[in-house]
Amino acid sequence: MQLDTPMPIIDMDVVEANLRRAQQICESAGVACWPHIKTHKSTELAGRQIALGAAGLTCQKLGEAEVMADAGLGPLLISTNVLGVAKHRRLAALHQRVNLTVSCDNATVARDLDTAIRSSEDASKPLPVLVECDTGRHRCGVTSPPAVADLAQLIHSLPGLSFAGLLIYPPNGSEAVAATREFVAEVRRLCAERDLEVGIISSGGTPNLALAGQSGETAYRSGTSIFNDRQMIALGAARPEDCALFVYASVVSHPEPGRIMLDAGSKTLTSDLAGFTDHGLLPDYPQARLVRFAEEHGFVDVSDCDEVPAIGEIVRILPNHVCPVVNLFDEITTVRGGRIVGKLTIDARGRNN
Amino acid sequence: MQLDTPMPIIDMDVVEANLRRAQQICESAGVACWPHIKTHKSTELAGRQIALGAAGLTCQKLGEAEVMADAGLGPLLISTNVLGVAKHRRLAALHQRVNLTVSCDNATVARDLDTAIRSSEDASKPLPVLVECDTGRHRCGVTSPPAVADLAQLIHSLPGLSFAGLLIYPPNGSEAVAATREFVAEVRRLCAERDLEVGIISSGGTPNLALAGQSGETAYRSGTSIFNDRQMIALGAARPEDCALFVYASVVSHPEPGRIMLDAGSKTLTSDLAGFTDHGLLPDYPQARLVRFAEEHGFVDVSDCDEVPAIGEIVRILPNHVCPVVNLFDEITTVRGGRIVGKLTIDARGRNN
């Protein structure tokens, strides 16, 4: 097999096992599986997730959701704040043609969503909205249960929207998951006082997938679990054999002792360190360190290696963070049983608005 | 103007001024202008560079060069080691249809290039090869003048290749440029002893563009100068008004005092810090710091800001390093005189092999 490097390759046998595992974890926990498509950005893989029993698909962006809907896939959840006049028509159109839920964490976005739906041609069907809660990750999200209940009340009062529940994303680990359960219970109590029904509680994240259900969620979003990566291994969320995507690169130079150069750099593997101090793992040369990137060059420190790969040799790299790597490619070669079987189209690649 | 954020926008008036400036610097220095297309990856802009007087186009990858050739553009230089059986037919085919020069820094690549050319259907036309020299940047390149002369001799001896000269990429600053001049002079002397003609000396890099010619080069490759970025300003190679590409993002959340969230993260601006400790400059809020990215979230510390942009406001971000940002988009919106005029197709996007 002569690979035209640099080239990412996805092992579809590993993907299939990973998809079945995520589905089974959710089923065992009595939680609906809502895979996050931001990792694979592929309607083919999204279709496979639905076929295996996923209740719906989570998207991070309106553009991703449009691609999924175009392929006839749904129901869909958009798990970020969608905002802006330029998106009003797109959002309303998507709402008309697919079972859509969105999330929001502030009144400005809620009112903007309401305007988007009410100014559309068919404004009779309210858009279900989850209130995003911050239970310690400090990204987006409302930070206190009373403020969550206030936003739920506002959403309930807006004619274009319906309050559908909560979106949570607990920090990694069982303590944070348990603390989130308290937060959620308090929100439930406050909402009950106001006669607001908390229908859906959507939680997410591959690192906490094994704890699905333990924050009181009814649905679980996991993205990275389909491929896994070096970060998921470090977090204890995957084993090396659960990693489905590797980038193959050629050694193209050995310019000085202790250093070799690969034909893969930041335009192939991204500069996302994901908390590591080097740019990826070479599993077949564990003492080698991918210390630096130029756009099309990988700098590998091999000074601690017993064996140094020769110029011309092709090496495997496990990405630190697989999600932005996939987003660089329009197509990715696939293997099954160690043989190349085709190409996967990354049809939602680059759909970041 | 209602922008559908996140969205990069290129000011074509600034691009035109930047292209003219680079061309004029080269002409004043008596050096052929060979713009590096790795920054813009667009045949439309490459064509404009040729129209303005560029002698040829530099590509970092075979795949980029194929896209340029498909658009009828050339001559072309590939400024990295091209290696591997999977590339032999592609390389030979490209050599047949366009005036092509490549570079190399080791004997394995030289022999592989020779095999590629000699195993092709029409093996009569040798492929011109530059020897890549390392004069202090410690990326690729042969590190001593005698070793450069040895590789030049080998290339000269291989029937599929012809030795065409040197590829240099001096470290930033006039001292390194002057030291490189010494290196080049020594190589010239050693090559003359062996009757090897050093025809082309190709130097490059936007930070040293103002010093074009001072290493003894005959040709200059600059890429980033077409758009510029925060890094080029920091290096003194560009003024703020020379920056042609900004990413526009919406404030979508203000989850806690001192922090706002943007709808642009690492899938829009990449994680390439380019030496900075934050992810981009907000020129209209200079006290704001883009401290962290998730894939679709930008975390902005606004605790030092006198004025904080409100939820719904659209802010401009100057990328730290523009090249990998462009590589995320299939098309980029263009403006002239402050008005949207169209879209630029990034047709060599993702062509990294």
C-alpha cells in the first residue's frame, strides 16, 4: 500500500465498534443517544448513527444542521446560541422542514430566535428551546438555577418559542457530574413552582460518556467518541485500540542529528495542542516527540529514539484533538480489515456559521 | 450590512496594494518575484500576481501546484521535499505540462525524484532541482556549504534531474540575511570548482521581504505579504492598514462579568498562536483578550475594557497567522471600498499532499 502522504485514514471497523459502544452506554443508562456530528461532519456517519438507534443528531452550528437536513437526517439539536438577522430566514426555514430544537443562554438570543420564527412565512409552530446551563465548565450557559428559571419563563412567554428543557455540559469527572445533578434538581424545583415543564435534559461530552444519566439527563451528546484521540486516552475515556483516525506522514528529511522532518504540519493536524506540549503521538516511535509545526512541516525530536525512522518511511500520528483535524479535509480515506475500502465525504466540513 | 458570522472578509483594495508593493520591492532589488501561493491558495489571486509581473508562483505542495497548473498558471516552484511512489506519476505529469522546478535537501529525495521522472512516459526532459539550504532557521535544508555542493553534484549526475540552484529561507533580520549571503557565496565557490552552475537562488519570507536581494538571491518568495496578519505587524513587516483579512464574529453570550463569548473558535481562526499568548487581536476593543478557544467558541476576557461589546454586536478579529485561517474556507467574501463585491474561491484549499 503506497500512501500519498500526508493522509488521514479512518478505520471503519473501529468506528463501528465505537458507535455501538456509545449507543449501548446510552441505552443501558436509559438515556436517548444524540451523537454530536461536530467531530465527523459527515452525513454518511450521521446516517449510521441514526440506523444504530440514535434518537437525533446534535450540531454545533446552523450550517451543520442544514447539511444534515439536506440529507434527510433528523431530529436535530443545535447546541449553541444562534444569533443574528442574517440567520433568521435560514433558521426559520430549517425549523419548517425538520424536527429542530435549539439552545440559548440569554434573553437577547431568546428574543432574536423569537423574531426569527415569528417573521417567517409559517409562524404557527413554536421553536423548542433548551436553556444552556453552566455547571462549572465556564464556557456558555446560565450560571445559577434562579437565572435559568427566569430565562425558561421568558422563553415560555415568547410566542415563537417553547421552553423544552435544559442543555448541560458538566466538567469532566464524577464529582462535577454529581454537582450538576444538584443544579438540575434545583432548576426542576424552581420551574415546577412556575408550572414550567422541563421536558428534556441534554448532557454531553465524551469524557463523561461512561457516566451518562448521572446528572439526571434524558439525552446524551457525544462527538469525539466516534474516533477518539490522544486527549481521550489521556482522560481515560478511550483505549489506544479505540482510536479510529490516524494521520500518515512521510519522513522527508533528516537535516541534523536527533531531528527528522515530516510532510505534515499545522495544515494537516492543526495547532490544537489540547493540553499537550507536543503536536501528536507517534505510536510506533513512542520516544519521538512532534515538537513543532510549520504549515506543511512537522519537526520531530528523535534524540531519545533507539530506532529513527528513515527518510521515505511513513509514520502514523495519533492527533491530540481529532475534531479540528477532520474539519480540514473534504474526503478521508477509509479502511476495513486493514484494506482501503473507500472515501468518506466530510460534507459539513467548514460549515461554521 | 448584516454579516452571517463567523465570516472572514478580504479587502481587495488592500490586497491590490500589497501585491503591488511586493512586486515593486522585488523589481527595485533586481530580483524575480515568485509569490508563495500557500497563503491565498487561490488561482484568481495567483493570476493577478502573474499579471502584475510575477515571474512564477511558489507552491508548498504538489497538490497546490496541480491546481495552479490546471488554471494555466506557471512557471511553478515546489519549495519542499516531494517524496514517495504515490507521487511519481503526478509529479512526472505535472513536469510535462508546466515549467516546473522543485527543491530537495537530501539524496533520498533526489534519487526518488529521478526515479519519478525516468519512469514516466516522456523521460527526455530533466526536472530542474534547487538544493534547499539551512542557514539558521533549522527547518529543512542542508546545513553546510560542502554538503550542499555534494548534493548539487549528485543531482547533476542523475539523468532525470538538472541542478538549477539553491533555495534559501534565512531567519528573520538583517544579520541572518547577511550571514546567508556568506553561506551562498561559499556554495557558489565550491560549485564553481566542480563546474556546477548555480543558476537560481530563491529566497523567501515576508519578514525579510524588505531585504530582498541582500542574500545574493535572484528570486524572492513571499506568501503572507498578500494579506498580512498580527504576526507580521509584530515583526515590523506590516502596518495595521496593510492587513487585508479580518474575521467577523458575533458576541453571543456574556455569561459572567468580565467575559464575553464569540461564535468563532478554533474551527474559524485555528489554534495557531504564532508566538502570541492569545488567539487574535480585536482592533476595535484593544483591551479585550481572546484568551481561549473551543471549536466554535471564542472566550474573550473583557475585564480591562472600558466598553464591552453587547450580545449581538459583531466584532473584527485580526488573525495571529492568516495562512492556516484561509485554508479553512472554500470561499471568502471580498470587499472593495467598504462594499461586498463577491467571493474568492480558495481552490487549492486542503491540497496538502
